[in-house]
Amino acid sequence: MHVAHLSLADFRSYARAEVPLDPGVTAFTGPNGQGKTNLVEAVGYVATLASHRVAGDAPLVRLGAERAVIRASVVRDQRPTLVELELNPGRANRARINRSDNVRPRDVLGLLRTVLFAPEDLALVKGDPGERRRFLDELLVARAPRLAGVRQDYERVLKQRNALLKSAAMARRAGAKAQLSTLDVWDEHLARAGAELLAHRIDLVAALQPLVRSAYEELAPGGGPTRLEYRSSMGEGVPLSGGSVAAARSATEGGGARATGGPLAAALLGAMGAARKQELERGVTLVGPHRDELGLQLGELPAKGYASHGESWSYALALRLASYELLRADGGEPVLILDDVFAELDTRRRERLAELVAGGEQVLVTAAVPEDVPDALAGSRYSVANGEVDRIA
Ligand SMILES: Nc1ncnc2c1ncn2[C@@H]1O[C@H](COP(=O)(O)OP(=O)(O)OP(=O)(O)O)[C@@H](O)[C@H]1O
Ligand SMILES: [Mg+2]
């Protein structure tokens, strides 16, 4: 698939921008702070409904404007789909697909798939576990948009359960008796949504494992090997090998386990039971996918805290390349976005990465200096300066 046209209104630094795009490689170059990343951030937003740089939508709306609009014409199998998103910070965002506004923003997920490489990716390796959980969950949603709903359900139930635990903790401290009758109900909800998310994450990690290993080997021959380890907040003894989604399904279809939804849901319920005393003391949910970690091992050591800067970079790139391979294998070649990554790499890794992505159906590259774009990525060129995006080659 590819984006044939991108149109922005009051998005970031752009009052307006109209950018026609071709398949193949397109490079945006220009001095710092001119709006190169803003362009590709908008493309990424259409794919994920989130920015790769900030958590909320407010910074995406041009200073002084009330709302931002992103329009993208996405071509898949030669058929164009017009996706329009209106970002209204503090209020509900709106979406249109082929001019129909009878859709929710969530329905846009899956129409465009992107894999975005950016300097922020270093946080995948060096940052908090939340960064790695988001990596997994966003990839899950890119592969199966339905899971956006599961993820939302889980977050909602978690919030409600935490509120309940918190008020119970406060009541106990005040010497009153906590109202716990509804907690069991929330436990069941949380276990069900949590088990589904967990099963998909476990299977995803199993699928990524060989792809990350070979991508790392390509980028940094002789280094590694890499090993991904999904670490559950439930501790040891949880079935964490691939095939979890299938196992949960067959357990649920089997009848008896319907109320709990398979072995992972049962494990989550058990872990919540074991942690209940502590949870009531602290007033937060201590077990579940929101507390899990994706361990990134390099050789004998964890990458976080041990890997060198260059190794960490290669690991982050390998995670993105593996995502690309996986989405490609699903069908529907994703758009590759490389935001300012070449400046961070030495010549050899720069060339390796360029070779690995050069064949993509559409590759959008940003770089402050044109010389940073490797020769293997020859294609269309745009200059970005003073709010103008101009085709130069
Ligand atoms: N909401 C906003 N309203 C107005 N201007 C904004 C907004 N958000 C960001 N900007 C401006 O956009 C510019 C940053 O654009 P962008 O990140 O795309 O730069 P860039 O060309 O990628 O630069 P670099 O080469 O340094 O990566 C900054 O000058 C910033 O002030
Ligand atoms: Mg930039």
C-alpha cells in the first residue's frame, strides 16, 4: 500500500500543506525545525491514531488553532481510500472514510499500516517497560485492528478496579470497613480482557523472536544473539510459549472454562487472589499485562543497562525491521517511515539498513542533510523549509 496524497490543516507547524506522494522512496530534507518530522508524524497518526512523539493530541494542533485535520489518500491494490481525521483536543476526535462520517476514528485502524523508525526508538531498548508494552500492543493492533477494542476494554476495567482498590485502601486507613463486594466482578472482567491481550502478546513475541534475531544479525554481524523474553507480572509458572491464542480459544470453546476464558484468565484470577492483600494495602492492581515486561537480551546480558549505544540502536532497528517483516508476511505491504535515523548510524549500518528497506512499496525518509540519505534510497526529493514543502527531484 502507499499514501498517494497527504493534506494537512492546522497540524503542528502547518496552517495548510498539500503533498502528493509517489510509491517508492521519497526523501524530505531541510534544516532543523522546518517541519519534516511533522509530515511523517501525520502519516503515522493515520495508521495508529497516535503520535510517535507525544502521548496526547494537543501538541499536534497548530498553536492558536482549535482543531487539526489530516487527510490521506491510501492506495491499496490500486484502490484509493480517502481517510480524514479531525483532532479535537479535549473533545472526541472525528473520522471520515471516503467522505462518509458514519464511522468512529477506531474504524480507520487497519486502512493504512506503517512501520516508523525514529530517534525515539532508542527508548524501546533503554526506556521503561511501558515503552516495550506499547511497542507490542501497537503492533498487535496493526495486525488485528479488533484488538484496539480489547486494549481499550482492559484499560477501562483497570482504571475502575484501581479506583475501587484506592477507595478501599483509604477506607481501611480511616478504620472503616472497605466495600469489596464488587471487586470480584472487576477481577473477572480484568482477567478476561487481560488474558486475551496477554495471549496475543505471547504469540506475537514468539513470532518476532526469529525475525528480530536475523535482523540484528544483518545489522550487526557477529553481535548478539538477541533473545526476547516475555516476563509476566504473575511470576513463574505461567504458560508463556507460543500458541496461547489457540489454547485460550479451545479452552473457552470447551464450555467449562467459559466464565474465566482459558488458562491465562484462570492464572490471572489466581494471581489477583494471591496479591489481593497487598493490592488492598497499596490501592493499585499489581498483576496483569499492564505490569508485564518484554525483556530484551543480547548475548548473556539484558540490553537495557548493559548494551552500548550502537548496540541499543541496532536492537531498536531490529525490532522495527522485524515488525515490518511480520506485517509484510500478513499481506498488505506497510509504508516504511524513516525519520532522521541515518544521521545516528555509522556508514556500514546506514548502508545495511538502506538495502533492507529499499525494496519497500513506499518509503518516506526525513533527513536534515541530503547527504545523510544513502544512495540506495534514490527517489523523489522534497525540500521542507519555512512551512513550504516543495518537490525538487
Ligand atoms: N502545535 C504546534 N504549533 C505550531 N508549531 C509547532 C507545533 N508543534 C510543533 N511545532 C513546530 O514545528 C517545528 C518542528 O518541526 P519538526 O519536528 O517537523 O522539525 P524537523 O524538520 O523534523 O526538524 P529536525 O531536522 O530537527 O528533526 C518546531 O519549530 C516547532 O516549534
Ligand atoms: Mg525531525
